Amino acid sequence: MSITQTAEFQKHVEKLSSSSMGTEHTGPLLYALIKFTRPHRVLEVGSGLTTIYILAALHEISQLEKAEFANKRSNYNPDFRNQDYYRMQHSKFCLHTFDNFKHPKTSAIHIQEAAKELGLKHLLKFSNTEYQNIHKVLNKDEQSFDMIWCDVGGLINYSTQQNLLLPLLQNRTDGYMIFHSTLSNIHGLAFLNQLKLDILSGKLPDLELMSFFEPHKHRQNSCTILRKKGGLSSRIYSEQP
Ligand SMILES: C[S@@+](CC[C@H](N)C(=O)[O-])C[C@H]1O[C@@H](n2cnc3c(N)ncnc32)[C@H](O)[C@@H]1O
């Protein structure tokens, strides 16, 4: 059973849910994406409900990989095992999250306690400061991530995050950068249109982009996922899918 289905986890979901943030489905989406793409190092900008979903997924894949590296069973057909992946040196599982507690309705103040109570504290590094300080706060060898989730919006933030954080995605496997609330608002659309232009004109090679929209909401209703193609996914392993 997934940790997200336990009563204890649901208790923290209730506590961390903030009506202004709109991440009720983004949390489970990030959880599923992490199980799917297996990042080891995740960066989050803007902590809260999504923090515990990310931690839960990192915990579950770390347990699974422990078994897989010990040649025990996994949750998929062993014939599909990609030896290239298992031969790689992988970083320790970790979520680094930044929040300055400036939002009046932030639930970020509770995430450390929630992580502790859920037994997930060992996976969490929390910085109570502006994400713009990242280069001062993290050591050089910590400034590399497989997935970056940005939940501090506004045009200035989107472009600061693109300039400051996108270069921190590693190249070995695919890297993902996810922006919240990019559709149906002027700031998000201006950012997205420039991003699309940069991709189409070749300024941002190896990037793919896809957005998802929650049609039942008029705010906090979307996310955009940037995929930076890495080494493994560019290889051809089989003739048939
Ligand atoms: C939209 S909320 C994050 C919601 C959270 N991901 C969730 O699922 O509940 C944005 C958060 O970013 C914090 N924040 C705003 N500007 C920031 C900055 N420059 N650096 C770090 N945190 C910031 C706010 O205090 C707020 O908690």
C-alpha cells in the first residue's frame, strides 16, 4: 500500500492544504511523475502540500531501488530491466525545498513537522529563505537536480527560475522542470509563449514542453512540464515498443 493512502498521510494532507494554492491534484500528479521518471534529487520552490507527496514518492522509489540493486524482485517485468540505468552512479534520494514563509496563507511552516511524523525527514532539506539565494545556500556539489518543481509564480519569478534553475538540471538521464499555474493568466502565457519561441528557434535545444489544464478552475489550474532529453532516452533498445 502506498504511504499516501494511510490515515496518517491524509491527516497531513488536510493540514497542509491551503485553499489559495490549488495543488490538490498537482500533489498526486508529482507523486505519480516521480514514481514514473525516478528522479533522485528534486528541488522544490514553494513548500506545502506538494512537499509531502514528493517525499512519499522519493521514499517509495528509494525502497524499491534498494531491492532492485540487491537483485530482488521489483514491481515490473524483470525482462524489461535496463542495465544501463542500474550501472549508473545514482545520487542519494533527496528533496531540497525553499520557502521564505512570506505568503500569508502558506502551509510551508508545517512541512518539517509533517515529514518527521511521516518518517520522511531523512529525505528532506529545507531552506527558509528566498530560492534566489540557492547558489549561496547549497554547496557546489548539491547544485544538480533531476527534477525541479516551481510553485512561486509571476512573470519575474518564471523567468528568474528559468535562468537560475534550468541550468541545474543534470544531463545523464532526462531532467524535468515543472512550473505551476502557467495557463489562463497573462503572466503565465507570456512566459510560455517566449519559452515556445526559444525552443522552436533552437535557443533551448533538447527541450520538450507540455502543459496540463484543469478545466473546472479559473485560477491555479495548470502546469507546464519541460523535459530536457538526457543520455538514456536517446538510445534505441528494441525494435518493437
Ligand atoms: C503557491 S505557494 C506553494 C504551495 C505549495 N507548493 C503547496 O502545494 O501547498 C508559494 C510559496 O512560496 C513562498 N515564496 C514566495 N516567494 C518566495 C521566494 N522568492 N523564495 C522562496 N519562497 C517563496 C511562499 O511563502 C509560499 O509558501
